[in-house]
Amino acid sequence: MSAPLLDRIRAAPLLSDAERARDRLADLLPALDAEPEHAGLAASLRSDGPVRALTLGLADHSPFLWGLIAREPGRFARLLAQPPEAAHADLVAAQWGAGAAGTPRDAVGRALRRNRAAHALLVALADIGGVWSVEAVTAALSDFADASVRGALDAVLHEAAGTGRFRPRDPEAPQAESGIIVLGMGKHGAGELNYSSDIDLIVFFDPAAAPLREGIEATPFFSRLAQGLAKLLQERTADGYVHRVDYRLRPDPGATPTALSLDSAFTYYETVGQNWERAAFIKARPVAGDIPLGERFLAELRPFVWRKYFDFAAIADVHAMKRQIHAVRGHGAIAVAGHDIKLGRGGIREVEFFVQTQQLVFGGRRPSLRGQRTLDMLPALHTEGWITPQARDELAEAYRFLRTIEHRLQMVADEQTQRLPEDPERLARFARFCGYRDAEALGAALVAQAKRVQGHYALLFEAGPDLSAEMGDLVFTGAEDDPATLATLRGLGFRNPEQATETVRGWHHGRRPAVTSPRAREVLTELVPALLQALGGTADPDGALAALDHAFGRMPAAVELLTILRSHERLRLLFADLLGTAPRLAETVAYSPHVLDAVIDPAFVEPVTDEPALAAQMRRLIGAPPAFEDFLDRLRDAARQMRFVTGARLLSGILPPAGAGRAYAAIAERAVAEALAAVQDAFAIEHGRVRGARVAVLGLGRLGSRQLTAESDLDLVVLYDFDPQDRESDGRRPLDAAVYHNRLAQRLVAALTVPTRRGHLYEVDLRLRPSGGQGPVAGQWPRFVPYQREEAGLWEHMALTRARVLAGDPGLGAEIAAAVAEILQSPRDPAAVSREVREMRALITREKGDGGAHDLKLAPGGLLDLDFLAQGLVLTHAAAHPGLIGRDAPAVFAEAGALGLIPEGAAEALTTAYRLLDDVHHWQRLMVEGPFEKGAAPATRARLAAAAGLPDEAALLARLAEARAEVRGWWERLIG
């Protein structure tokens, strides 16, 4: 091994343009002739032989390498005159020494870059010349990268010491006991670096060990140090560059500083570290800084990387990662032109995943499988009995072949590429650079090796379901955006693929509580391609993805949801549609994934709106809870599922908005009834019951008229009756009847409103009770009728037009219903009714205004005007026409028109306007929580217009404005 490189060359590329190569060599010879010590080389280059053939090959095929030779022929000659091992050792030593104390930054950079140019030429000569094996080439590249990082780190530490911020314990060796760790990752860490590769580094530090000046904050200091290190290594000048540096393998690179403390690192890896990071740490190695501290850190991290049990779940996770990064699709044949020999089928990555996955699975119990180098681990896997001799030998041969092709690709122009040329002429030239006579010969060799790799890889991963849908590249590791991934996302319909990439990357790094568990991230990794495809099919993929991200931020866990979505394509598509157009429904799914079960039930397409059927369904869902707290949870689960199904039916067109209103009201009515019964039983355990007492609950507003929306509050009034001669409860803590029933009413409201571990149920409004918001929560029935006859204002009678009994004692309920009908049938002066209705509307306008074009309730001519018109008609005419009582507004208009109480044209116009406004109002409340104008995405607005049968939002707003204007015209004619 002591012979000079000149005498050991035994291989050379085949020439494509021999004349041009000879011309370039002829231009080089005079410079060598001018130096007597290079006469031997000049003679070798003039005579046929391996050295001349190799030099001609570089002149023909590699602009980069020929540039290095032509610019400094003397360097070329000196490298050929030395044993390559000695030349390598000299360059490594010079590289580390470049950062010596007192060396100016410019001089350090220049020395690092010039050494790298010399080393690149040396490695190419030894590789292409057949002197070094693939293993020797990659080891030399890795050793030199270590020296580059160490030399550059010395330089930046000396600079910091010069400012007094860093106080090295040994000024001549600033990295010793410095508290900083620079880990080499990937192929660099494993000693398998390729020719023009980035170097993947992670910088950690121990603030307790770092010799910093008092008052210097460690994180900013070491982050700036890491940035200075990277700048020194990758800055390009006329001398080239040293190495491209990639810090993206650090924990959550999009949200963390460039350098992290060891405590932060341990916390991250112990809580949200992913399988791909475990795989990355197989190859991790301290390459610079405080090497003993780095080794201790990796030793402490072993439980994260190496599990004590056989970790078969890692196979599915790593296979999902591989599916995400497939650049070349197609299972039958491997295209040669443009083929990516790293990421494509049968490529380098498949060999590495084949090895690393089995290391993750078995390495926790088999220390012999914890090595860093791929070619070392193939024999180890065979020795341990996990792979066959054929797999060992064929994969090793394929790996060496593919790595050699990779190096040739990068030697052409010093570019980090693994993709074969697509142009036929360029591909043919490249084939001859690799020693093949033509592209067909190279292609045959490549396909043969890739098929062997594919075969062994498929045996390991054959059970994995493919959710990628052949859509293209999807890579979400690191901090930099992958161009091919951005193109895939654009093709799926995402307008802002960069933001989409960052969002998904954040999930993988555990930035959302719902996806921090290992199992959630394993399922997510496999699901992401299909999920993105489903989101891409919505009207607003970006908005749908943002809604999902928001849901992940609020959910405590997502494993159940992700598992369901992975297994059911139909539910995946429905959920994506909900995210895009009805985010409030999507949030229900996110919080309670089991609600999706109802969607795949065949009964989903058979809408139910009648109260007895929905009541029976709720009773089945609640069952027989063992305790009151369990009842509250089950009530919330049951109501949430039933409300979700109603909303999904409305969204799917199975239920019309009016039908959904009836269903929502029936669900709420049953929830109130169930809650009242449970509260009465629980209250009686402590306080007993008041003998002979009766309780009833009235529903008013939209609940009373059976027009409830997805977002409506419940307007309730609680009334009770008791024997004045027996007014104390009979429990162990007796209460007076009035106190008893008011506390009971408070418990009822709490049962309906208080959030539990299963979430929120309803908001309740009691302000329509006789005492308004100031008096007792529950009202005494004997006082109700006198109050209504003698004290109540007309606005309170307007509210009673939509009152109905929901729950409680049937006898009391019947008495209340009869009394309400009697009150509504009281004779009234039509002019007085119109005046008070008009004054009430003016008061609301002054106090609340309206919310603009999308406000269908308070805007002039909106639903409030229509409801007030209907209520005025009932109060004016119910004495003569009691059939008006108990109807919703459209039915009141129709009946009033039929009775001749209003013009026939008014009845039709008001009914039509009410249906339009109420339908759109239902859709608004279903789709968006809060004001529609502020919360609706473009896709939601478009969906709303489509639901109304109009082409776009502009047409919808015009139609709504037209309807409101017509309503306002009739208001002026009928009310004044």
C-alpha cells in the first residue's frame, strides 16, 4: 500500500469524445513539462496506459474534476506521486489544523476550501482508477468531513474565546470539555459519506459544562456558534466550498434553535421522538466538540433507539416513510432515464431501510445489530439468522453498485444528485463514464440490481397497505421544503403547499397534542398520503388542512380518529368534506371519532325527525349509567352523535333544513327530559321530594317552534307547583319547596350546560321566564297566569306564541298548555299590537343593530321581522282563529292567507322569503361557529350558495337582499 497512486491505477472510463479529451490533455502537458519534478507524470500521460486513460476520461466526462486538474496541474501531479492513503492522511491533518488559534477567518476558510478541492480530486482518482473500494472511498470522505467540522469548530471557538465570551479550559484544544457536541448523522455519522453529499449535523450543548463567561446565555451563544460553523463550511468563493451543512435532523427543526440543550433533547426524544429519528440515531456519531460528552449522550439515548422488545411496529412505520418518498413509481419496470438511484424503486434507500428497519426491530435484544455501516450490518443480520445468505450477498453487491453510480453522478459537476440523465445523449455519455459501452448496458446492469433489491425489500414489507395512491413524492422530514413534494401538493390542489408542508411537518414533530403519542404518529405516517389526497378533493384543501390542524391542537388524542380514517375511504372523504365546508361538524368528529360509526350505518340515508323515534334512540344511547356523572357524559355523547348525524344528513342533502330543525329540536327536547329525570333522582338522594309537587319545563323560541339550528341556545322556562300546606321535602336534608325547586332548576341548567370530560352540551337561556333575568330561576305555576294576564308586556305574549311543554309532569304540562292557549286567545286591539310590535323591533335595532349582508336574523327584512309579523298575527287574530296557535311562522302566514287575514300575495311572499332565509340560516349555523361573515372560508361560502341553488356567493347575497327588501315592504304595509 506504499506505492504511489500513479502506479496503482488500473481502471478508466470509456471515452465519448476522444478528440476533445486529447485536446484538453495536450493543453495540460506544457504546464507539467515546465516543472522538472513532474517529468515522470508527463511521460506517463504521453504513452498509452492506465494513467493516460484515466486522465483522458476525466477530461471527457467531468467538468468539475478537469477544472481541478487544469487550474493546478502541480497538485494533480503531487497527488499521483504519493500513496493515496498518505495523501489522505496529510489532507485530513491539514484540514483539522486549519482552524488553529490566531488564524484569520478568511485564511481559515481559504485553507478549508483548498484542502477540500485537493481531497475531492484525490478521492476521484482513487475511486475511478480502481484503487479504492466503495468502503474505502466512503470512509475517506467521512474522515475528511470530520476534520472539516473540527477545523471549522476550532476556528469559531477561538473567535469566541477572543471576545471573552468563551473560556476554553485548554486554549490550544478549545473543543475539549467545551460542553458542545456536534453529532454527525446519516452517512456522515456512519462513515459512508457520498462524494458530493451534504453533511447532516446536530449541535447539542450542556450549559452546566460549557465554560461561558458569566451572564452569557447558552442557547443564543451556541446557536450563533452553530450558524457560524455552517457559514464557514458552506460559503462559496472562487476556491469553491467545503461542505453543505444540513441541521434539519435536530428535534423539530422548524420550531427550535440551531443548537439545543441536552435537557431539551432528552425531553423531546423521550416524549415525541419518532421511528425515523430512531433510525437516524443508529448512524449518529460525535464528530466534533466534546467527544466524551457526546458519547455519554448517545449512551443515555440508547433506550430511545433500542427497545428492549422486538419492535415489529417499526416495520409499518418505516415502510410508510418509504412510501412517502417514492420518486419513481411503477411496479412492473424501472425506468432508467431519469431514475433516482437513491429514492427510486430498488434504490439505495431501500437497502438502507431494509437494514435499518431490522436493526430497529431486533437491535434492542441483539447488540451485534447496532452497527452504523450498512455493509457491516448485512453480514450481522445473516449471522443472527434474520436474513438469508442470498439476501446478504445480493444486497451488498447492489449497494456497492448503486453507491458507485451515485459517486459518478456527483463527480460530473460536484452536484448532490442521484438522478440519471433523462436526455438520451447525456445518458449514453454517462454510461461510458461508468465504464459501460452504452446506455443499454448500464440500464441492464441497473435494472438487474434494482430488481434484486426490490425483491428482498418486498419480502420484508409485503404486508403493508398502500395508502399513497400513486400520487407523487411526499417528504416531510427536516426543515427545508422538498421541491417534488411541493409539486405533488400543488397537483392535489393546495394553493399554499409550503404552508401545508410545514403543517404536516409539525404533526410529525408532535407540535399538536393529539399526535404526540408514538402510536398516533405511526398511524399518521401511514395515513398522510391518503389523507392529503382526500383533502385535495375538497373545494378548499388549504382551509380543510388548517381546520384539521386546529382540531389536532384541541384534541387530547387522535389515535382513534386516525385509525378509523385509515380503514375507511368513505369516511376519509366525508371527513375531508366536513373539514373543508363544515368545520364545526369536523370538530365534532375530531373530539368524538365514534360519531362516524353512524355514517356507515345503512340507516344513515333514512332520515328520522319525529320525536318518539329520536327519543327512543337517545334512550338507547344513554343506556343505564351507574352514576350521575356517567349519565352526564353519556347524555353528551348521545346528543353529540345525534346532532352530528343530523348535520351530516343536512350536508349530504338527505334532510332539508326544516327537517334538520325538527330533528335538532327533538334531540334537545329529549335531552332536557332525560336531564330533568336524572337531576330529580339525584337531587332526591340528598333532599328527598316535596310530596305532591309537580315540575314542568317549557321550550320557547326556536326550540318551541321546532326550528332549532346546529348552534341554537335553548330558551327554557321552569315552572313548579306544590301543596302550600306541605311544602318541605322529605329527605335527610329537607328544603322548603321554593328553595327546593329553584335549586333543582339550577341543577337542571348545570346538567345541560356544564362541560364534562365528554365536552359541552347546550347553552341555556332563562331570560324569558316571568321575572326575566332578575328573579328566581324557577317560577311558581299558580303565579304564572295572573302574571301573564295582569303584568306581562306584549313582548312576553309574543314569546308565548312559540312556547310548548317539553318535559316534566304530564298533568301540569297539560294545564300550562291550556293556559298559554287561553292567554294567546285573549282579545287585543290590532292597532295596539302593531304599535307594540313595531316599538319592540325598533328597540332591538337600537340595541343590537345587524351584522350586515350575511346576518339573516337581525337585518331589516330578516327572520326577526318575519317572526315578529307571525307573532303579531297570532296575537291579533287567535281569539277568532285559534288554529293559528302552535304553528311556526311559515305555517302562520299560510293559514293567515287562507283565512284572508293578510293578502294572498303577502302570504306567498312571506312564506317563500322565510323558507329561503331560514334554510340559509340553518346552513350557516351548521358550517361555521360564530359570525358567518368572519368565520366562513371561501369554500364554505361557495358550498352555501350551492345549497341555496345559486351559482356563487354574489348571486346568493343578491337573492337574500331581494328577499329582505320584499319582506320589509310587507312589514311596512302590515305593521306600519
